[in-house]
Amino acid sequence: MSQLGTLEDLPIGFRQGLTATNLVPLWPNLRGALPHGIPTRRTRPLLWRYSEIRPQLMEAGRLTPIEKAERRVLVLANPGLGLENMQATPSIYIGMQLILPGETAPNHKHSPSAVRFVVEGAGGFTVVEGERCPMEPGDLILTPSGLWHEHGHTGSEPVVWMDALDLPLVFALEASYCTEGEPQNIRNEPDASQTRYRRSGLVPWSGWMRPPTNYPLVRFPWRDVKAALADLASVTPRGEAVRLAYVNPETGRECLPILGFSAVQLRPGESLALPRHSASAVMNIVDGAGVAEIDGVQLQFEQFDTIAVPTHARVRIENSSSTKPAHLFVVDDAPMQRKLGFYEILANEALPPI
Ligand code: GTQ
């Protein structure tokens, strides 16, 4: 590969002329824009400890009333990308949201898509387009682009959930905005989409016979995901991943356009290399403890911790318990990359054991 010319090679007068006319020579920047073999990644493999997030979130609850916040969220910002940019990875925004008993987070809709993955507490709920979805720990609730959503809390303890949004991408496209609305009227039975689409492989006939809707199912209860993982584990040889994808039950495809979701069970003592791929990801530890090794960086994880995974990273995860399984919830931007035509599964060279 040849050595390309630098900016300094060029006479100062020529450079000044370019700048004055809003022109930039490509060749000094070519390798930066198109590096050989692997993208340049500023995203750091990083772990946010829930034991460090929680007390600060509760303090935010004391300091900032919900009216002053609308959404009381501490954002998990990757320092490699600049804290002020609020990116866990280049495309994924992650926040931990606290709602206290009796509070409501007002109705709105926005161009980015969001999901909630419940961490702790009972009695929280989200209303999505008039459908009231209960929020129990581990449940995934979709609030896709353009759908009205508001949150409330009828329980007695703090409720915390993880928000994942495609905000950084939509923001970079200068397409991110929000509309506020009046509180929604509850439109149908609570949790109606979950009632209709409860059983994998069975969908309401009336829905199936028309062109698929974008978001037929908006809540995926953890109870069912956990049970399905346990069933899958019983027929999956060790060394093979016990992993389920969250999909649109009418199309079998990803349930949101940009972000994708999956759940992993690590069996007792299991150490698993995830397929290396071109997507970035965030992992939330639903339960259990262990070690994640991401591009050689070792991160000890415990329940409710959150981990950022850069694009193209080598990832190995290990359950440190010899008796109990560990569960992880994974958000990635593979659906977007697939649509744009550059999603790849990459060679996973042998990884040394942790
Ligand atoms: O709950 O609707 O973390 O609109 C960021 C933006 C949560 C929400 C966030 C949002 C929300």
C-alpha cells in the first residue's frame, strides 16, 4: 500500500485557497475515512455498574421532580464518543430511567424509536397508542417511531428501566424531533397485543390475512423469554449459543427498523464466543455474574450492569457461577446495517480463554 501525500506536503497558499472556497483534499484524509480491513472505532468496550448508577439515579429522584425532567434519566455515555454526545455506541442511546410512585412521564411521540427493558420495581406501566402495557422486571416494551407513549407508576417502590433508542443515528441525520400530546385514552384491553400474539407460531387470523402491520406486538414479557431460553438450552449442545431473537410475529423479521434485540442464556460455567459481526451492541445483565472480554478488555459483570460493544469487536462472555444460569439482553444495530447492505458476520479467530 502506497504512502499518501499529507496536508503538509502542499504549499500553504494552495491550502488557504482550498479552505477559503470550502474545499478539502481527499488524499490526506483517505485512510481515515476508509481504513484498511477494520473500521476506526472510537467506541470503548465499557461497563457501567448498576451499583454505581442506582444511588445516583435515586439522588436524581430527590433532586429533580418529574415536572422538571419529563423523563428522569441518567444517560450511559461512552467516553470514547464524547460524554456530551450521549452515545453508548455510535447508533445506540442508552439511559436508565427512574419513575417514582404516583409520577407520570407525559405523553409524547418522536422520530427515533425507543424500547424499555425493565430493571427493577413493580407497578410501572407504559401506554403505547392507547394500549396500557404493564412493566415487570425483564419485560421489553416497544415504543416505535411516531407512536404516542407515556409512562406511569401505580406501585409503591421506585421503578427503573433501561431505555434504548436509535437517537444518535436519527439525530446525526438531523431527523430527530418530538411532539407533545394530551394524556392518551386507554384504547383497548390492557396488554392487548401480548394477549393476541402470546404464542409463537400462532397469530390472529384476521391480522395474518391482511398486509403485515409494522408493530403488532409491543410487549415481550420476560417470563416467557426466560422459559423459552430454558427450553432451548435443554436441546442446545454446550458451546453453541442459547440465544433468542425478538421478532415481529407477523413477518418473522426484526421488530424495529434500526435496532435489534436478543436474549442469551449462559449456562452454569459456560464460556461463549459471540459471532464477531459488523454491528455495535449493548448488553444488559438480567441476572447472574461473570466476565465479558471485548477486544481483549476484561469486564467483570454483575446483575443489571450494562456493557458497550463496538462494531467488529471480538466478544467472549463467561458465566462465573457453576450452579446458576446467567441471562443477558442484547441491543444491536444489525437491522439497520442489514437494510443498508453492509451487515457482515466476520471471521471469529480463535480467542484465548479468559
Ligand atoms: O421515555 O420517552 O431515555 O423520549 C429518552 C427520550 C426516554 C421516553 C429517554 C425519551 C424517553
